Amino acid sequence: MEFKTWQYLLRYSLAKPRALRGFREAIKNQTLSRDKLQGVVRTKIKKLVSIAYKNVPWYRKVLDRHNLDYKKITIKEEFNKIPVLTREELANNFEQFISENIDKEELKISTTGGSTGKPLKIGMDPEVVREIPKWQMLSWWGLSPIDNMATLYRGVPMSGVKRIALKLIRWPQKILYMDATNISKNNIQKFIDEYDHVKPKLIHGYVGALDAIADYILQNNINLSPPEVIWSTASPITSIQENKISKAFKAPICDQYGCSEIYFIAAECPHKEGLHIFVDSVKVEILDDNNKPVPDGEYGKIVITNLNEYSFPLIRYENGDKGRLLTKKCSCGLSLPLMDKVKGRISDNIELPNGTVLSGEYLTTIFDNYTETVKQFQVIQHKSDNITIKVVLSGSYHENNNVVSNVRDKLEKRINNQVKLRFECVERIPKKGGKIQFIIKE
């Protein structure tokens, strides 16, 4: 580990004493054999379920109702008997998830609207070091937590005492900020004007914001000092976007997956053979509609368990995303298992009148063979069930009509005349909260 990383972690540990020890454990765990790593996970599950049963009303009630002995939950078959927790259950029973042995006033509350638009509150123990998986990920790419960086996400930097403390911990790091919800040509140009003063090694941002800046850079033939890596997050990244963003910044993309409930679930290493799951922090299951494990390599709903949160435990929580586990081992040598890129929300499927489903994982790849031609796209299903696909092309429709025709032909075979399919070439696709919404159902 680089000296400056040690310096940073030591300073960080003054605020959160568990930080340095937790990072050391994570680095050790990622190189353990699969069997030993599973042993670490089983131990964490045993501790989590025991604490949850003894201190958290919701889990005490659920385990008793289903005649589950918390002492046996380390056995996979017993763990799988714990009912899957839905977003609605969590939203309607917030108080029941708070541990009885903590001071509620000290619990940090995070609120998110999510893709459903319904507010959801999550409790977080302020002592838990949630940044450890991030530090792991950065180490894979040869970066330190205090390397200069540019950030493109929602909101503005914190102010007051917290910001001063953060600056002291991160010194001498320089950070270039841009609000991903306020993307305009003026703001992009301001970002570019300040970019080379910071010379970030890392660019971290929402996919939608990165996509907009990449467009601007390519359209205006702007050359920037390449960062070491671009860390994309907040929504699935398509092949079109990844190709464009990487070309604009002349740097590889690191796709990281997380959600408002658990920030860091999985991330890519430089080998880019899948996303490594931080299994010593979060357990990931892929289940079918009956909450049974899907066969290896198949898509299903993502169900997560936070292994480090005891004040507000989330055990077998269905976060609404779709994904799949990969059975191969990454050639980088890490023992952390792999998952594929997340293809979107469960609600992203489009259903046709005869019951045929056009899945989100299919729809987000329809232009993958035309990454140089198609800049953005969006699929809209109207109340009439008819479908409109908005496309932003790199040239005129006349120059690229064969691309639209090819995709139209493939889709029409699937649709089989059940609904009308219309393509609309547009100048841009509006973003919501700094993110592109690929699939909209009216």
C-alpha cells in the first residue's frame, strides 16, 4: 500500500477507529481461497442474524412466525427460509428495523425516492465504515483515496465544519465538483476550464452526466489530460455510453454497482470480466419470482443482505434490480465472485398484449452493434401499448437510416404486429436527476 494511502487511513481512523483494521481485513479476505472466504461470510451471517433476532423487533417476529432458530441460520437452507424483505415492508415498518440497544438519536437517516418515486427511509450506524469497499476498488486500479478526482453527482459539496474536517483528512487532494442534476453547456465548459488545474486521476460520476460531458468533448474536439480510470455509477451503463465516454476521456471505465440501501455491492477490476462482489460486506442472491434461486448464469431479481449493519439490519432485501451471477473466476486472481453488469430495474420489462415480455436486459442492448452511430436512446411504452424509441444519432438520419432499419426489423419480429413501433430521431434525451431513464412506461 502506498505511503499516502496509509497516511489517509490513519487520519480517517481518528474519526472512525474501525477504518484501518477493516480495510486490512478486506484486503486479506479478497485473496483467501473460496472455501475460507465462505467461512468468513458464514461467521458474519451468524453474528448478524443473532444480533437481529435479539435486538430488532421485525426479525424477532419474522423468525418466530416461521419457526426459524437463529442459531442455525448459517446453514444455507435455513438462511433461505428467511422471508424476502420488500421495499414496501421496509417503508411501512421503519421503526421495527431499528435495533433496541442503540440510541435512536445517533442513527443516521438516509432518504431516497428511488425509481418508484415513493420515499424510503434507511437507518445507518454512523460508526460503520462504508468506504472500505471503495478503497478496495481504488486499490485494484492503482489509485489512492486521496488522489485528485472529479466528481459528477447529485447535490453540492458539504459545507461548514464537516467540509473542513474532510479537507484535513484528504489533504493534499484536489477535487473538481459538478452537479449532475444541473447539466448545461455553460456548466460543462466551466468543468472543462477547471479540469487541467486539478488533473484528476479519477473521474467519479453518474452515467448520465459522464455521457453529456463526453458528447461535448467529442463535438468540440477537446483534449483533456486522461485520468487513470472513470468510475461510473447510479444507473446501468450501455455499451454505447461506455464506448463514447472512454473515447472522450481516453481512459477505461470502471462500472460500480450499488443502491441507496447499500452503497457498494460490486465493482469491476481492470480485467473487466465482471463485477467483483464485496462478499465480506454484502451477500447477493439472484432469485426468481417465487423467491427461489435461479440456475447459474440466469437473470433474476437481486436480493441483498448487509453483513456489517447491526443498528438497522437489512436481511434478504429485494432492491428492485435485475442481475445475474457469473460462475467463472476473474483472471486477476481475486477470489471475490463475479456478477454481470446490472441490466436495470424489475419494472423495466415491457409486456405486450399477448403476454410476451421484452426484458430490460434485452432492450438496453438493441443498439450495441452501433456504438459509433447511436449516442443515446430511450424506449417508451404508451398507455395504448404502442412503443416509441427515441434515438440520438451521431449523424443525420439519412446517413444512418440503415441502423434504425436493422433494429426496427429485429424488434418487429419480436413484436409480431401486436403494437405499433415508431422510431423518432431527436437532438437529445432529457435526464431525470442527472440520470438517463432508458425505459419509460406511461
